[in-house]
Amino acid sequence: MKNKLSTGATIGILGGGQLGRMMALAAHRLGLNTHIYCQDQNSPAFAVTPHKTVAPYEDLAALTRFAEQVDCVTYEFENVPAQTAAAITEAGTNLFPSAKALEISQDRLVEKRFISTVGINVAPFAKVDNQLELEAAAQKIGLPAVLKTRRFGYDGKGQVILKTADDVKTAFNAIGAQPAILEGFVPFDKEISVIIARDQAGHVAAYDPAENVHENHILKTSTVPGNISAELGEAAKTIASQLIIALDYIGVMGVEFFVVPDADGDKLIVNEIAPRVHNSGHWTEAACVVDQFEQHIRAVAGWDLGSAERHNDAVMENLIGDEIVEGMATTESNAQVHNYGKAEIRPGRKMGHINRIFPKNRP
Ligand code: AMP
């Protein structure tokens, strides 16, 4: 399984969005090449490498050709179909993180079961495949609760909050009558995330937790350090390492937590894991010597991880839709702007971000 790449080797990346683009930029800085595979002709990642395949993720012949042209494959999104992952490994090419990480993170039920097995707190949950199961689950878990599709939910899509008995009657149809889970509503007062990496020798490096604020279900800002105690921050990093080790994972992973106030102090509940570089880790570009993108490339390339130490405090702000226009004009001396180069501005579309850095440990 050891897979140490040399200068000039090529990493294949499934997915051509901004995350693929930023991974490719990091790889090229380290003297590695990238080959991006994406079904969308206009993918922002295509601008940063000459090697690309434009084909559907179901095109097994194109996937095999792609796998044969690269030295290992990674991905920028968790919904890589199982057969796509299988086509890569069947062609004899290593896939990092492994297909197991995809299987677990693609299905909220499998994910919640896995996290509980590791002994880590998640919201109470139950499988819901039909209306009867929803009624039983609502009885068991109580209201309020959140009904979520097992697959393909992101940014709040495919989920509804149930507050009343009437909601229990309509919610299953409201999410399209698909396999789902019901989760107890978590009365959190903050959301935080830990970006963590593991290399092929098993070393782990965790970045400091970011406190995340969402607007219209989309991440708006990540602030580091978050407004949490040092102990809670360390506890979040420990949980993230337990998960990454239990998954035997290689690469960068995002772990999202709810912080729940409790009489004995704040408590952590894991919401989900993302088997990829993560939007709430973009601050690492400006506040760490080795950012999450380089860290991921190092891990999949079979290199040692770099330091995840933070040299500054930071606030990352996503530029959504036409905010990119104003963001690009900033002349603030502490601000680093990143533009994903997307051809078309659309409402709700992530177009870029700004990292603002501050002296560490400011009062
Ligand atoms: P998710 O798609 O699971 O990341 O959920 C999107 C957002 O919905 C989260 O960032 C939370 O703000 C909210 N949310 C999800 N699950 C719960 C829950 N069980 N209790 C309260 N809020 C939740």
C-alpha cells in the first residue's frame, strides 16, 4: 500500500470544483502533477492543470484510462459513486482516502453507527424507511427532531425539522419519501470543526478547531480560535484522531461538531465527517505554514505530514454569489483573497473566500 511519489509523479483528482483546484495548486507547488477528472466541461480546477478528463463518473472505460495515467487517485467530494471508486482500484491504482471512507460518509445511518461504535457521542438517531418507521422513531427520540435523507444531503438540503405531530405526518413525503434517519434536535450553541490529517505511516496532525457560522445553510465564516475553552478544543482534536485512526484513513478529513452547553461544562457531539479537504479549513492557507491542501497532497503522495501548527489567529469568510466582486477589491493589509475563477456568478454559489489574519492570542 506504501505509495511514495517522486517529483513529476501525477495525482489524479476526482472532481473539478474549488477544492480540487486548491489541491491541484498545492500539488504543483510541491513538484507533483495533477490530472483532474470531472464531468463538467467548465470545472474551475481545469484552469490549473493541462491534464484533464471530461467524462461522467459512471464511464468505466474513461475511469480506467484515467487510473492508468496517474500514480494515485484522490477526490474532492464524498459522493464519489462506489463503482467509480472500484474502477480505480481495479485498474491497480491506489485510492486515498479509501473506498471505506466514502461508504461511511455517504450514508448518514452508516456514518452515525460507525461514530457510535468508536464510542463517540452523536445525536440520538433511528433508521426511517417509511411513514410507520418515522412514527416509531419520533416516539422513541421525541420532538423536536430532524429528518434527513440518508444520502446526498448537503448545506441543509434533504432535511426538515419536526416540531409537532402534524410535522411527523408530512415530513417523510417532504424529503421525497426516501431512506432517511431521524435525529434528535441538538440544542447546540456553537458549531465547530476540526481538520485532521493522517499519513501512510500512521502519523496524525490536527489543526486547531474553527468555530463556524452558517447563513442560509451555507458556511459563512470560520474563526480560529473559536470561542471555546482550550480543554474543549483539545477534546475535539482527540475525538477527530480517534475517528481518523478507526477509519485507517489516509489524507485530510473534516469533522463537524455541535457544542452543547451542559451543567458540567460544554459537551461535544459529532454531526458528520467529510472525507476530504473542507471549507472550514480554508483559514489554514493564511495561518499555518502547511495548509490543509498541502497536508492532503503530502498524505496521498506517501510523504510525511507537515506541521499543523497555527502561527496566527484567522477568520475565513466565504464570498458567496456577487460578494466576490466586492471581496476582490479589498486592500486590507491582513487579508488574503482567493478567487476560484468560476465563469458565472450565481446566487448561493461559493465563488471565493477571504482569509483575514490577526496576531495570535489577541485579547
Ligand atoms: P448537516 O447537513 O447534517 O451538516 O446539517 C446542516 C445544518 O443543520 C447543521 O450545520 C446544523 O446547523 C443543522 N443541524 C443538523 N442536524 C441537526 C440536529 N440534529 N440538531 C440541530 N441542528 C441540526
